[in-house]
Amino acid sequence: MKRVAKPVFFIVLIVILTFAGLVFAGIHTQYGDFTYPVVRGVGDIRWGIDIRGGVDVTFTSPDDYDATDEEMDAARSIIETRMVAKNITDYELFLDYNNDKIIVRFPWQAEDDSFDPEEAVKELGETALLTFREGTVENGQSYKDLPLIISGSDVESAQAAYRPDSNGNYVYIVSLTLKESGKTKFADATGRLNGKGYISTYMDDECISTAKVSAHITEGKAEISGNFDAESATKLANQINGGALPFQLKTSSFRTISPTLGAGARDAMAIAGLIAFALIAIFMICFYRLPGVVAVIALIGQAAGTFCAITGFFPFSNSFTLTIPGIAGIILAIGMGVDANVITGERIKEEINSGKTIDMAIVTGYKRAFSAVFDGNITMVIVAIILMGAFGTPDSLASTILTPIFFMFGASTEGTIYSFGYTLMVGVILNFLFGILAARLMTMSVSRFKVFRNPALYGGKKAKKGGAVNG
């Protein structure tokens, strides 16, 4: 049996406590009146709409219309443009191509008492007004003052393309094809503006493109060039196609969540979780003595690791939106961690009471407990992945893996349930790291100290006087 050195306990303890302190407090820098996170802490968590309040709406195409993927992309572009125009940038938007659904979530607008969510949703789903206008807006001028050339109903299609320019360098452009109704009007405008004027493209009230006219276009096929990359060219093509959509989006579901109600539920769950953790710590220490103390330290590490995965603690990881069910997932995962430590503590106690030495009892106890802990935890991981696949975004890894199972149901994209699956999976995986590996190292290390070699400290019976307690 390989022994673990005495200092290992203190090394693991310091690492866990330091890690937990950084995760919960974070590190921030101050520049003037603004605070920027260097290491994100719990205070930097992105809360879900069910906590901070907001709007959850699902748009669909009309019942008698089967939208193409390109039309769905264009519809998404319309919504994104209108979101930004309303200064709503912290939103979530997902597409379900199979069922022609667009799921949109956005929070309440901060410090805006006049915000009307129903009116906002109505405006998001309206058919976009696309116009091509002559010239550019000068100071104080309205875009409506610019002469109208063609509208979205005159556009057949637009698509991003990649072709060589006059110097032989390949560049991204947007290729535009017009309907018969727009060919003559566009030819007249480009003939008049060729080499000396601009055409501006507007989506509703927003200018999405301004291009100098460099040719007289008579065949109804034009190119918009500029400093495009693949993403910006595709975005502009989608926006133009959005203005030419032959249908209006329909609201199939709509709900609002009060920020006061959500914050109250979050605070109540947080307090309940802290009280439960304190009671669990007392229970573990009273019933399992030294292994109980180790278990509490491991649980602190597990909780810190879970919040680390949520806040985007590491530069290479993105922050994650935490919802009320997500908090429930954290609590449930910690409960699984407690269960693992209870099983291990009972096994160690049984081995000591059967006459084994402390060293052998610890090794055998962890070995016997592992299979039961593994079975329970791996089951929870599978459940979490299924939840993430069923209620996650259509392009998420879990949804992609489970497409053969869920393809006939479509994507529900219920972010609150996805958050539950995510925090549950992360917590259970961390249970293997902290509840099994770290706890075992700490227990085997601390057992090397003479003062901690009393069987009673492991929940076993006290050694008889004159008898050997270990060998």
C-alpha cells in the first residue's frame, strides 16, 4: 500500500480554500468609476431571466407556410437588428429549423419604467420594412427624406459571395438579385448615381449598409462591396432577405417574469442552501468525525468548482447563465457529494470495527464505496445530459448527440431546465474530483499523524488498553 505524505493534507486544504476564496470573491480592478473583473466571482454571475425578470417568447411562421432555412436566418436577423435598435443587447436567441421556431429571451430594460414587453414583442415579430434610398443622411435629416429607390418587395434574394476584385484579391461581397418590379427603378437610380452617388439600405429605421454606386446596373443583379468578412457579409444578406420575407412571424408563446419575484426566489434558495450546508457540515462532523471534516472541505471545493464553471473563472471558459432550477441543480449535486461521503464514511467505520488497521480501513473503505458512488453519480450524469439535450439550444453538444432521439419533438430550448442539467452535471463530475480523489488524499495524509490514529476519530470503537490499534 502506497503511503501519502503528511503535508498532502495541508497542500490540498490550502489549494481548496484559496480556490474557493478566489471563486467566491473574484478579483476586480478599478478604472475611474468603473469596475472590471480580472477573475470573475459570484458577484459577476449572469442571472437567468427567471431571476432578474424579463420576457420569453417563441415566434413561428404561419401555420400554412413552410419556411426555408434561409428565410429563418433572415427572420432571425430582423429580430437581432430590432433588439439592438431598442438597446436590448443582453438577449438569447435560438433557431429551430425543423419546426420553424425562433425562441427569444431578453431581460427587463434597466431603469425603464415605461418598458412595455407586449409592445416590444409585437414590434419584434412584425414584417421588416426594407428600403433602398438615394444618398446618405446629413445632419438633422431624416432617412425618410432620402428618395426611395426600391423596397423589400422588389428584392428576389441576397447572398454572401466570395470573388476576386479588380486587383485579383479575393473579397467577400453581397450579391443582390432583383424582381422584375425593381429592375427598371434600380437601373434608373444607378445610371443617375454612377460614380458620383450612394445608395443606403435601411431596415426599419436603421441604416444597415451604405455603398457607392460604381456601375450602371440594368440586368437586376448587383453587388454590394466593402470591408466585409464572411460573418458581416452573411449578416447583411440575411438582413436584406429579411426585408423580403413573404410571411409575418406569429407569436406562439409569450410570458413575462417579474424581477422582484425572481430575485426573491433566488435569495430564498441561496439562504436555504447555506443553512442546509451548515446543517450537513455539523451532521458529517458529529457522525463521521475526522472523515466528516474532510468531507466538508471536499464539499467546499465541489461548490467552488461548480461556481467556477458558471462564472467563467478561467479565461478560456465562457460565463454561464444561472437560473433558479440551476441553483437547485447545485444543491442536488452537493447532496450527491454528501451521499458519496456518507457511503465512504460508513465503509471506513465498518472496516475499523471489523478489526482492520486504520490504514487498511481507509484504503478498503474507499475501494468498497467507489462502485456504489460511481453507479449513482454516473446515472445522474446521464440524466443531466438528457435534460441538456432535450431542453438545450439546437446547436449545443448535448442536443447534437441526442438528435436521433429528440429530432421528432423539436427544440423546446427551455433555458431554465438546461441550467439545471448543466449545474447538476458539473457538480456530479466535480464530486469525483473532490469527494473521491481529494478526500481520499486528505484522509490518508492526516491519518499519518499519531494524534489522528485513534479509531474513535473515524467513527470506530475505541481501542482497548494494551491492544494495538493499527499495524
